[in-house]
Amino acid sequence: MTDPDRGWTVFCQEEAAADLHAMPSPLFEAVLTYLVHFATQAGAAINAGAQPPGTPRDNAGHRYDLCIPGHPVIIEYLVVQDIKEFRITTVLWLG
């Protein structure tokens, strides 16, 4: 059971994490910082009944993709509401 007061988190699947670590250090740090803020802001949106950021990829509201502002990076993620987690499944970047 998940603590209801716990905030939203971001988890990167193995392939996505490998792509993040392959980025140049400044880009990696910027994307990592974005993902930390993303968890808080997107989680707050969901808690308020709004849709998380990005383009929906299914009709159920579980899969999204998102361009990270100011960086040549696109992420695909799943919303796992029961454990308050954004699961990053894909990271694409032009490098």
C-alpha cells in the first residue's frame, strides 16, 4: 500500500535510463532537473483532476509523450496513479 501523503515520483526504465546517461553531462543535468520538477508539477495537476502534460497516446490516459522545453529531448511516459509514479519508458534525443 502506498502512503497517501507521499508525493509523485519519476522512475526511468532501464533503456530510458541508459539513454539519459549517454547524454552529454550538461544536457543530462538539465533533463534530470526537469524530471524532478515534472514529478511535482504533473503530480499536482493529476491530483487536481487535470491531465498531465504532453500528448496522450491512449484513450485511457495512461501513456503520454512530451518534448522537454528548451532541449532536443522527447520522453514517453506512463502514469501509474495507484503508486503515484511517472514511469519513463523512452528517451529520444538528438545528439
